[in-house]
Amino acid sequence: MKLTRHCPPLKNHNFLRKQRTFCASTDSQFVASLTEIVRGNQSWRVAFNNSFISQTLKPHHVEKVLVQTLDDSRLALRFFNFLGLHKNFNHSTTSFCILIHALVQSSHYWPASSLLQTLLLRGLNPEGLFESFLDSYRRCNVSTTIGFDLLIQTYVQNRREADGLLIVKLMMDCGLLPQIRTLSGLLNGLIRIRQFHKVLHLFDEIVNSGLRPDVYVYTAVVQALCELKDFTRAREVIQQMESSGCDLSVVTYNVFIRGLCKNQRVWEAIENKNLLGNKGLRADVGTYCTLVFGLCKVEEFEVGEEIMNEMIEFGFVPSEAAVSSLVDGLRKKGKIENAFDLVNKVKKFGVAPSLFVYNALINSLCKDGKFDEAESLFHDMGHKGLFPNDVTYSVLIDSFCKRGKLDIALLFLGKMTEAGIKATVYPYSSLISGHGKLGKLSAAKSLFDEMIASGLKPNVVIYTSLISGYCKEGDLHMAFQLYHEMTGKGISPSTYTFTTLISGLCRANRMAEAIKLFGEMTEWNVVPNEVTYNVLIEGHCMEGNSVRAFELLDEMVEKGLVPDSYTYRPLISGLCSMGRVSEAREFMNDLQGEQYKLNEMCLSALLHGYCKEGRLDEALDACREMLGRGMAMDLVCYSVLIYGILRQQDRRSIIDLLKKMHDQGLKPDNVLYTTMIDANAKAGNLKMAFGLWDIMVSEGCLPNVVTYTALINGLCKIGLVDKAELLCREMLANNLVPNHNTYGCFLDYLTSEGNMEKAEQLHDVLLEGFLTNTVTYNILIRGFCKLGRIQEAAEVLDNMIDRGISPDCISYSTIIFEYCRRGDLQEAIKLWESMLSRGVNPDTVAYNFLIYGCCVSGELSKAFELRDDMMRRGVKPNRVTYNSLIHGTCLMSSVLPTAN
């Protein structure tokens, strides 16, 4: 059933009688009738339901009605809202402006402000809006310009300071002046958006217009000038304020003092503070705290302490920030006791809990690596009646763990328990992470179990620390066991958890599992980050699957992630490792063309690819091209090029590169110099080797054992043993102890000269010094074999085993070759089987020796068996292998016809 509401008849009978003549009525008559309805007691809803009125009513009629109801702005507002709410009437901008002026005239600022906010939502041009405001102002003949002020204030509130400034300009052009309060708000708005020059321009306009600035205007101008670092003019404005008779405020001077302090002109700031008394003003807490901050900034902490003491003497309570700044500053100057006294002094004011200040100070000391001072402060707490809390202990334990001092960290955990403080997960998290990073996973797991036993629940950070440790150790089984335990407890893995596990799988070459785990991230609503993608991309590149790696690059870009050098480096390396160096360079060119920033890691990867293939000229060309594009070369890039040049023994190019390095402010490190010296020494270019040695020493880069050994080896190779011995003595004089490699150079020389007696004597000396190893024994074995003294070589091998030094493939294959060369295949095979029984895997050279022995001895079937065994073990036959087999087959073919 539809209900209808009874509408009472219109009480305005006059209006009813005239209704039929409305068509002929003028606008003024229509407006007069509308005004009568608005001012009357009848229902507006009924009256405006009249079809003629609703069809005839236009915005200009409403404007005229509003003008005629200026004396009752509330009634005008009701009428305005009625049309908008009940009739969906679209009011003109002029109607808004008329009503705003009317409301402001009646001091109804809140509804006027609300109307202005609605009007601004229409997106009107400020100039057009001003014109409407001005027309309405003149049309209504209102006695106040506050409506314009309200417009400016609304623009400022809406962060439209530029539009507010435009309204001020337009007002002044029309001879209208905003209130000084409005101008003050606009000035502060302009300061907020750092339009300091506009502040100054507006201030000049204010003064020129005859308006008298108040203290707020002056303060804003002083602040703008301070931000512009124009302190001379700022001082002039303050003097202008003082001479104008304006009421002074310490706030203005505080702004000036803050500007001076911010620009490290703290002594002028103190002078201004001292002059406040002459102006009838007194420094307040803001003045003092600002000065403390300024003094701390210029590291005048002692003066800052004096200012703080003066402040306290005058009864001001310093801010927590000022105290913290000064305490930290005193600590940096080593005035720990002063800092402590200050903490005690402000404690009674309740500025900040003294423990909080202490914890901050201890934390700061730990971050600066001043652990002794931190411990000292920690122990002082007890003497001063302050008791460390869990935060204090956590900070100290974390600092010890980061420094690798795990024993002390554990000691503090014990102290914490003894003090009756229940440990939280944070100290355990630091301890577990610290032990995990050092590979002490057993201890980390024990702490983990202890934490759980004490009722604490491990979080994702703790689980991830343990998982990371196991992944680094290659124990993926344990890492995944922890992962499943964590997720089983309802703890969601983080991006770092997944990234750690994926990295571990990639390093273990278990890419299928890594890809599967990457897919599981979506199931957990965990979003992979750049590091996750970088790890997976590198894994695919290491596997040789550059296609999938580049697909992942596209995927991460589509997801809005930003690739970096850690993304591009493995891609470039991957292409190079597959022999696609030219594609890698083209890829880099494309990236740089798209304005991607590549660092030295990417360039070094490309250079390594070129040098590995012996394409040195192209590597150097790539360097020139990349340098031309603004990419810098680092030590690694130069090292890669030098390694490439060393392979080609290009002396001039090395010198040129070293010069470029020096021009760039780079110096080769110990490793690079040693590599260059070693390469030249091995090539017999000792003049160049010693020249590099001299440069190395002149640059303060001290040679180490490896450097000396490289030169000694070079001298021994060309028979200059006397000079090698002198260098060895120099090495000892420099407190460098020769190692087995150093002595191995002399041992190798003696055996190559056939002087086995002295070689054995030297080896006995090495035995006494525990400097023998597989290499030194192999040198002896080779020496005896070279002289045909195979029995003594075999005795050296037995002696080697008896002394617990494991022979390698070279140890066995050297003697096997000598047996084969003599035609003693039976002994060779016997030694071969001994080698296999000891778990020593033969290489291609070892197989080739025995295959050759079988072939020359007529044991061709045995030779082919060895070839098959070789392939089963994954050892690839080479040209020598097949030449031996062909030679053996030919021998057999020539023997068979003769026998027939």
C-alpha cells in the first residue's frame, strides 16, 4: 500500500491569485515573490514543488534573493542549503560569494569557511574566483573585507599558498588590504613550502601598503632570512621591529638564534641571547636548548655544558633531545664522567628516565666500538643507584656479538640472569646470529634450545639466523628441518628466510628445488625482493641457463623491482662463461643506453670474459668505451686486465695500465703486485719482476712470503741460486718465515740439477720444521725418476705414506710413467691398483701414462679397458689417449703378419 503525505495548502493567497500571471511577470516580480516565500512562514518544500517556480528558477534569481536577505544571513544560508539539498540546485559561484560575505558580515565564520571549502572543490581558477568575490562584495555593499581574508586563509589551509598570494596581490591592486593576521598566516605558509623570496617580497608589499606588521609577521620574515642565510638583513628587520613600537617577543629572537646556530654562528647566537635583558625580554627554555644544540653542532661541548647548567639554575627544564645531544657530545670528547653527572643532574627534573639516557649512551659507545667505555658506564650504573634493564644488557650483548666476542656476550647473559632480569628474545637473537656467522652452529643451536626451554618463543629473525648459518655451511638438510619446524609453529617465513634458503640451494646447484621454493613464496604471501631475484638469477647463470635468468630479469622489472649491478653482473658473467662475450657487451651497451647505472662489478665481469678468451684488444676497447660513458674502473677491473696481459706477456701494456691506475689514484695491492712479479719471474723476465718489486716497495706495499717466493722461484729456475739464497736471508731479516713453497723452489732446483743428496738433506730439514707436504715429496719423487732411480722414488712414496702425508695422483703417476717407460708394466699396474685402493682418483695424464705403457707392451685389450674405465669415471680422453691407442693398434697389426 503506497502512503501519501497530505500537503497543506499555501497560505499565501496573494501568490495563488497571481500564479497565472507569472509568465508575464518581470524577473524583479519573480524575485520579490521568492523573497516573500523565503521570509514567510509557509513551507518551502510545498512552494518550490510548484512546477512553474521549479522550471523558472535560475541561479541569477537565487543571487538576487540572497542579496535581499543579507540582513538575515542564517535565513539566506538555510535557503541556499535547502535548494542544494532538496532540489539538487546547482548554485552559481556568485551565490557562494554573496552568502560568504553575508555570513562573515554577521561573524558566522564557521559556515562561511565550510562554504569556501566546498567552493574550492569546484577547481575554480583563483583569478576568476576573486572576480566573483569582488563583484559580490561590491554588489552586497558589505562593510568588511574579511571574506577575502577567509579566502586567503582557506587557500593556505589547503596548501595552496601560491593561490593565496595571488589573491593578496589582486586585493591590493583593487585598493583592498587583508588583515595583518591573514598575512602572517600566509607568510608562515610560504615558509612551510620554502618560498623564502616570496616571503620577503610580500613583506615589502605589506610595508609599502601602509599596514603595520605585527610581531608574527616580523618573526616569519626573520625566519625566511635565516633560511636564506642573510643574517645582516635579518638583524635589520629585527631593528626595524624594535623601532616600530611593535610588541616584542622572545620567539622572534629564538628564531634568529636558531638560524645562527644552524649555520654554526653560535657565538653570535650567544651574544644575542645575552642582549635579551636590554630589550626587556628573558631567554626561555627554547633559547637555551637551541644554544645547546648549536654548541654541540660545532663540538663546543664544554660551553654547551655551561649553558645547560645556567639553564637549570634559572629553573628551566631542558628537553630530552638537548640532554641526549650534549651527553653524546661529551661522550665523543671522552668526558664520560661529565656526561654521567649531567644525566644525574637532569634526572630530578624527570626530563627522561636516567636509564633511557644511559642505554642510549651505552648504545652509542658500542656503535663507535668503544666497548671498554660502555662497560665502564655499565658498571658505574650500579654505583649511582641505577639498575640496568633488559635493554641495557641487550645492547651490550649485541655489541659483543657483532665484534665476535661471544664469550663475553655469554658472560653478560649470565649476569643478566643473576640480576633477576628475564632475558627477552633480543639478546638470544644476537647470540644466535653471532655464533651462526662464525660457523659455530652447535653453540647457536644450544642457545636456541635454551631459549625455548626458558619459555621464550623464537621469532622469524632467530629461525632465519640459524637457517642462514646452516646454509653457509652447506647443511641444507638441517636448514630445511628448521624451516619446516618454524612454519609448523605458525611462524611465517620472511623474504630473507626464503632468499637465504634459495641462495643455499643455488650454491649447491640444486636449481630445481630453488625454483620450487621460489614458487612457494606466493603461497605464503611473501613478496620476493631484489636480492631474491638476484640470487636466483645468479643460480641460473651458474647453471648455464641464461635464457631463464633473463626471463627472471624481465619478471622482476614487471613487478616494479629495480635491478642493480648485483642483478646485471651474473647475467654478464653468465653470457661470458658461455662464450657469448660480444652479446654481454651488447647487453651492457643497451643498459647504458636506457640510462641504467652499472658499476665496476659489471665491467670487471665483461673484461674477465674477454681476457679468458684471449681477446685483450677488445677488452681494452671495452674499457675505453665504458670510461667514455662515465663508468669508473676499480682495482678489480685493472687486475682482470693485468691478468689478461700477463698471459700474453705484453710488458708495455702492463706499464701503461699501471700508469693509468696511478693517474686515477689507485694503487695495486699486495696480491696484484705479487701476481705480476710471479708471472714475469716464471716467464724468465726477472728484470721486469724486480722492477715491479721496486715499485711495490716504493709505494709502501710490503712484500709478503708469497712475493718473496715468486722471485726466489724465478731465480732458481734460471740457476741463480746464490741470489735466491740472498733473497731468502733478506726475507728472514724482515721477520718473514719461508714456507714449504719457498723451500720447494730450492728443492726443485736441486732435483732438476740431479743433486739428490743435497735435495734429500734439505727435505730432512723441512721434515724437522714440519714444512713437508705432498708437493715437496712429489719434487723428490720426480727427481729420482728423472735419474732413473725408480726404487728410491718408490721408497720416498712409502716414506710419505708412513709419515701421514697423503700422496696425490701426481705422486703415483710419476712413478707409474717411469715403470711404463722401462717396460715394467706389471709394477706399473701394481702401483696403479695401490693408488685406486687408497681412494686417489686418476686424472687424464695418469690414464694416458698407463695406456701408453700397455700399448708399447702389447697389452692392447688392457689399454682399451683403461680407456673404458676412464670414461666411466667421467675423465675425458684427449688426443694423447687416442694417439697411444692408435699407436698400439698399429704395433699389433705389424706383429701379427710376421708371426704368421
